[in-house]
Amino acid sequence: MTTILIALFVALSVAVGAWRVMVARARAAQTQAAREQATRAAHAAVRQGVPPAKPALTADAEAARATARAKAQRVIAAEQARRKAAIQKAQNAARVDAERRAREAEAAALASTLPTTRLPKVERTTPIFPKAPAAAANKPTSLPAMGEKTTPLLRPGPVVARKPEIPTVLKTAAQTLVLLVDDSKMVRVKSTRMLAPHGFQVATAVDGIDALKQIENCCPDIVITDVDMPGMDGFGLVSALRGNPRTQHIPIVMITSAEDRHREEALRVGVGLVMGKPYDEAALVAHIRSFRFFARADEVESLACA
């Protein structure tokens, strides 16, 4: 029985192998026939002047071509986005530069309209000397005797008119005016509450243009300004103050969140102290107290802004 089963298994294996061989030969014959037919069709098309048709792509080749096409489209889209971002950046830089130039021009025009302090005009006077008596004028001049002491005659020289000295007094903390310039209402309120207990008078402005308008009516003793503000920023305000003889002596403190980036430029344009955010309140008060602010004796009672 076992021998019969083995024989049947061997016969079945041989039959399956023969069938596989026959199928492989049939597929090879079909492929060869298709190739020959394609070759004959190509030769016929060449003889007739018709370009041969492109062979059909397989599924893998079609998928690879679709993948390459999608990758190329992504690369093109990324390049277009990069160019668009570069153009937008250039436009923003040009807009910021135009706004800065406009603020500087407005600050220069406003600074030119600020009144300048002039000293009162002093009229020159001609000294009047007494006339010599007529007898003395007609008396002949005689030389002194030998050994006689003589007193030299001093001729009056030209009289130079001196400018009148205006008496000045040292201001107290209550007479010291601090102008705080910041576009943030919260910062203005917080800084005012910090400076008021020390006895200082505090005036506030929302930007550089507002500060210059207030300085037309009163001249502060020290200015504390922010950097980034609409209308006119801190550097525009510093340029306007330093360009006017009436305000070029005012000490300036600049408060900025980018202390390291703005420090060099701020010191170059005339800022005395640059402090970062948040700043040390004790250091700021000590800096204000380090100055000795003077005022005319007849103006001590009207130092604050109207």
C-alpha cells in the first residue's frame, strides 16, 4: 500500500512539473510573438514614415514617474514660496525705511519750530569823563624837576559791557521735572507711581511727537524714553532734542528690551544711560539724583508744565 502511495505521489509531482514547463514555454512563446509583432510594426512604421508608438509603461514605471512629478512640483512650490517671502521681506524693509525717514523729517520740522532761549539784549554805553577846567587846559605843561616824584596819569580805556548775571538756585526733588515717554499706558502709570514717592514731578507723553509738543511749553530736567513707539520712536526723539540748542543739554535715559542691540547706537546719538526691561528702580532714581539741576531764581515757583 505504501509503495502504491509513493508511486502516485511521484507521478503527481512529475505531472505538475510538466504542466509548469508547458505554461512557461507558452508564456515565452507569447512574449516572443509579441516582440516580433512589435518589431514588425516598428519596421513597417519606419518604412511608411510614421513615428513608432511608445511602448506602454508598466505599473511600477508609471508609479515612479508620478512620484518624480510630485517631487518636482513640491520643489517648484517651495522655490516660489521662497521668492515670495523674499519679495515680501524687501517690501517690508522698504516700508519701514520710508516710515523712519518720514518720522525723521517730521521730527526735524517740529524741532525747527521749537523756540530757543535768548539772553536779554544789553545796550552798550559810552562813558562820560569830566572836562578839565579852563585854566588847567590853558596852563602850559611843565616838566617835573630833577628828583621830584611823579604820579603816572592813567588814561581811561574802553568800557566793555558785561552780560547781566542771572542768579540761579539748586532745584529740590519737588522742583525736578521728569518727562516719561512711552506708548504703554501701564508702563506710564507704573513709572509715575514709582517716581512720585521720591518727590519728583512727572509728566508723561505717548510718543516722541507728543513729547516735543509738551517741551514747547516747558523744558524738563531729564527725559526717560522708550525705543519702539508709533509716530516717532525713541531715537527720533533723541535726534530732535540733541539738534535743538534749547534742549541739547537735557540728560536722556533710554529704556529698551534689546539693551545690547541698541546700546551702541544710543550712546552714539547722545543717550546718557541705557537700561533694559525690567529696569532697576533704585538705579534709575540714583541716576536722576546724581544730577544737579539749577534754575533761575525768579522762575523757581513756575517750573512745572502748564
